[in-house]
Amino acid sequence: MGSSSALGVLAEPSRREILDLLRGGEQSVGDLVGHMRISQPAVSKHLRVLKEAGLVDARADAQRRLYRINPGPLEELDDWLAPYRGFWAARLDHLESHLDRRRKR
Amino acid sequence: MGSSSALGVLAEPSRREILDLLRGGEQSVGDLVGHMRISQPAVSKHLRVLKEAGLVDARADAQRRLYRINPGPLEELDDWLAPYRGFWAARLDHLESHLDRRRKR
DNA sequence: CAGCTATATAACTGTCAAGGCATCTACGGA
DNA sequence: TCCGTAGATGCCTTGACAGTTATATAGCTG
């Protein structure tokens, strides 16, 4: 159960969208639904998958459930990526334009 | 067509296995098949997907096709991950054990 | 308690993709 | 040219999974 599982979970665009939304901080299910085009049950199911993969945590606030990012699996994904970094790090000819791109964020 | 596509492609364990094998350098299809438990056609199909996603390149050598890693999409995945890095970078209490883990490779 | 709100679960359906086997194509050697 | 090898492609079956609607559960409010 390495970063592998996280990759499978993140393959779903809706789940990446949820994570993106959660980058702004804790959100209730209803908040998330309001920003997405799928039904509330669909969002709930994605949240379940994300939670089982450890990518989000939830806490209860009355009837609402507030979800937030749990970075652990993303960190593992970062580790998985590590051995590949050398493949582009060595390509210095591309490095500069890459840094340019990142600087623009 | 951002890192999204790469994530979908990498969700497949067999495809990650192929990439791992290719980290050792160029490999023919037969070489790859020899290290995996799926049939030759299955490997060929995965290679096609990987190639269409730009994750590998191929060159011909007589009847053989030699495949190798193309890091571009992985770099994009790295970029996708960037906005999330702050989530664990700030958790200094976990940093040390994380470094321990990495040191053991 | 009655009723409302917020979320989760159930049951069902349609789509898609991975894997296998059989076959086709390309190249090289005798 | 004929055969063997390497790989790709076609077809088929099967399983996983996203999405929907309907319903269940939990907590708040009057």
C-alpha cells in the first residue's frame, strides 16, 4: 500500500477537483457539491474513497461533516516520484524554461 | 491535458511496473515481458498507452522495439503536486521520520 | 415528538478497460 | 524464398467503478 493506491484514487478527475477545493481549507460536503457538477451522493462516495485512501480527514460539526486534506499519501507519491527526478533534472537545457513556468504561478 | 492524463495512466500497477523496469535503461518488449506476469500482448498494450501519454519513447532495433522513459509527463505530475507540498512541509514534527525513511533507500 | 437539514448508503445501470487467445506484420537468417 | 522470431492488433469476456435515483440515518429546532 505505497503511493500506488493514492495514484489509483487520484486518477479520478472529480477526486482531484475535491482535493483542489480543499486546498482552500475545510469544506462541508454541501460546499463541495455546490462547486461540482455531480450529485451529492456521488460527492459523498468520492469522499469515502479519498478518506479510505487517507487523502482526507473528516470531523463532524452538527449535521455537517467537514473534510480537509491529509497530505500523507501525497507525500508518499512525492517519494515515489523521487527516483524519476534524475531523468529530467539532468536535462539542464530544459531546466530554465521549467523554472520560468513555475515562477509564474 | 495536464498531469491529469499521466495520473490516469499511472493508476495501472502494471504500467508503473514497466516504468520501474525502464529506470534501469532501455528495454525490449521481450525483456519487459520476462519480468512481468502478464502476456506479451498485454505488455504491448500497456506500452502503447504509455507511449500515447508521452511517458515512454521507442526506437526500432531490427525486429525489436527498445523502450525508454520519457520524463516529461512525470515532470508535469511533479508540478501538479507542488501546491500540495506546503501541506506536509509545514509539519516539522513528521519531517524527521520522513527523512529517516528516505535515507534507507 | 414532528419536521427539516445534511450526509450516507442501497440498488441499479452503463461504460470502460485490462487481460487472454488468436492472428497479422515486419524483419532477419539459412 | 521459407522459416523463425519479435511485436502489434483484433476480438471477446469479465470485472470494476462512476453516476443516478430513492431511501436511510443523524442531528437540530420548534
